Amino acid sequence: MKPVFSNTFNVTHSKGKSEVALSFAHIYTEHNYSMKQGALTDVSAQVADEVASVLITRDGVVALARLLNKIVSDWGIDISE
């Protein structure tokens, strides 16, 4: 499976449920060039392509949080600051 680049993510949870959704997207600027009266015009717009969406159970969220805390701790960063 070829990896797909993601440069942003979103975390969503519902207080009544024990699940968390992680959504990954690639946001970029798309350029459309056109000629008008001899001048080149750039009409740009932001585009968001969804890369993946993952639903994680409560146990999975706890495991992920522990893993991320260990990684950050190994980097020597105190996240409580």
C-alpha cells in the first residue's frame, strides 16, 4: 500500500460514546491560470482531500495517549508546561 501524505488532522469525540474519530487530510492550494486581455490571471483556492478516517475505541485512545506521551518524553519535552 502506497503511503499518502497528510498535513493536517482532526480529532472528534462524543461525550456520550467511548469512541474517538481521527480524520487525516491533505490541504493545499490549487492554482488555475487563465488569460484575460493578454494578462495571465491566477485564481487560487484551498483544497482539502481526505486521506483517512480512523475510529478508535476507548482502550485504543488510552494506548495511543500512552505511546505519544512516551515518545514526547523520550524527546526530552515536558508537555505539562
